[in-house]
Amino acid sequence: MTGIASVSPTQLTTRRKQLQRARRAKFFQAAFRSFVGVGIAGGLIWVITLPEWVIQDGQQVVIEGNQFLSSQSIRSMLALSYPKSLLRVQPQAIAQQLEKQAPIFEATVTRKLAPPGLMIQVTERQPVAIALAGSQNSQTANETDAPGFLDEQGVWMPQSSYTSVQKTFTMPTLTVIGMKPQDRVYWSELYQAVSRSPVKIFEIDWQNPANLVLKTELGKVHFGPYDAQFPEQLSALDRMRELPTHVQPGQIAYIDLKNPETPSIQMIEVNNTPP
């Protein structure tokens, strides 16, 4: 049988002291790391709260990406009071706040430490049509009769949003009348079809769901209810572009394209009875 080596009391004492020293060393290392971490965090807070790391006014908020809205009008949308410590600024909350504003589609907010300030990158909603008389998509009662704008997705924007636009903003040439909230699901595809039409379209009258009426360079056109045959109806309208060479535009009441295979023209009745 193999014998068990004996350990002297002196050796045991030495080992205990070594373990104690190792434990003390680990304790002091952990304490030092904690002290350094707290010091760095405290120093960072102290530095950021210095006057040099405070936003004193809106001029320290830089706006980029805006084409239509002025930088000042975007700054006015921010719920910031000055002076404002950078530590207390919440970039994500500011971005969400801006995106709730109708003209802003997307916003990204970042802090700048040197020099101190905020950088806001925005993507605006581009108005593609003037919306009149109940054509907005807002559910709030005080906006039901307000004129505004529509973007490509059918989002309604009040005209007041563009009171401080840049010189690059051009008023849309297309007008939409009577588009209701439930029509929004069709707007994007309808707008794309209208914008690609070789025949110029100036107005979309959606007041009567049973008869979509377009004002075009050929005159008024009745399409019936908006449905999947709308692109075919526009193609039929394109084939009628030579109509003004055969019929005086002033004699046409409207073009009927409810059935694109058999388009018809409603003429203005002229009373030839002498007075």
C-alpha cells in the first residue's frame, strides 16, 4: 500500500499565508477596478455637465437632409428647453417626436461632444397633391374640413406645416377632392398610375365613390368606381389623345370611360331654339 506523505505544521502555515495573501491581492484588485470605474463615470458626468457640454440655444442643433422645411421650422418642433445638458438629452425620444410630425418621415438624432450640440438627420414627406374638402386622412374632428397636402403613401399633412418652406419647395400641380380615410389604401397605386399617364391629369374628384372623375387635358373623364380596371381605363384615355383634332373641347361635357372597351363622349347640349 502506498503511504500518504505527511505534511508538517510549518508547511501548512506557509500555505495558509500564501492563500491569504492571494485573497487579499484579489480583493484589492477588484476594489481598485471598482474605484476606477466609479471615477471614470463620475468624471464623465462632471465633464458633460460643465457649461462647455451644455446646449445653450437652438443654433447648436444642426439639421441635415431637409429640402422643403427650413431648419428653423424643424427646430421649432423640438420640445427642448435651453440651456440643456447633453446628458439629459434623449436622442431616441426626440427622433420619435419628430416622426409624429406629419412632414417628417424619418429622423435620426445623435449627440455631438466637440463642439457640443445635436445632429438631426431628417427625411421629409414630399407633397404630391393638394388635398381639399375632406380629403385628409386624419380622424380628428377639427381637421375634417382643413385643406392640406398628400404624400405618395396618402398621409395627410396640414398646409401650416409648410408655412416656412425653403425656396426649393414647389406646390403640387395635382389636386384631390373628397378623398376619405377609407380610400387611403388605394391612393398609392392610383397616384402611381396617374403620374405615369401620358395624358396630363390635373384633378381627382373622389367625392362620389360610385364615380371617380378626373380633370385632364382632354376634359373631364368619368371612370365609375375605382377598381382594378383603372390602368386599362387610362390606356383607353391615352388612345384618345387626338380627340381635340376632331371635336372642339368646349363641346364635350365629359368622356365616359366606365367601360374602357367602349368609351363614349357626352356632348354639351346646345339649345338652337330662337329666343
